[in-house]
Amino acid sequence: MNQYSIVVYILIAILVTNLIRVLPMVLIKGPVKNRFVRSFLYYVPYVTLAVMTFPDMVLTTPTPLSGFLALLAGIVAAWFRLGLFPVAVICCTIVYLLL
């Protein structure tokens, strides 16, 4: 890989990133009134975070079973409205104990 191709790749990445951010502002002039589209746009950040986080929670632990059990415990703890820090402590403790 030479210097020229690296610069081209960086420029393409800049172009794609800016298009994703600028295109909605250009195409959508006023407030979004469609209930489905508003709901879709509301949940996109949560879905994106979940898609990036959940596989890593299971696959980065030494055994996938400990990651899966920690994920289940974290879901249960969050269901009971525990905060982010207690949920993280519970998940880390379960993974540590199952090693």
C-alpha cells in the first residue's frame, strides 16, 4: 500500500462520513411529522449501540458462557432500574467469578 492509496482512502472516508451527516439536513427541510419515521429516528442510536456492544460482550470474555451470563444478569439488573455503574459491577463480577 503506497502513500497515494492511503490518502485516497482517507478522502473517501471523509466524503462518506460527511454525506451521511449532511444529506438528511439537505433533504429534510421541516420537522418530521410522520410517526413511523420519528419513531425510527428515535431508536436508531439505541439499535446501533446494541449491535456494536452485545456481540463484544459475549465474544471478548475468555469463555462465551461467562459473557452470555453476564449479559443476562445485566439485562435483569437494568430491568430492576439499577444504574449504569451497579449494572457494570454486576456484569464484571459475574465474568470474574466464572473464569
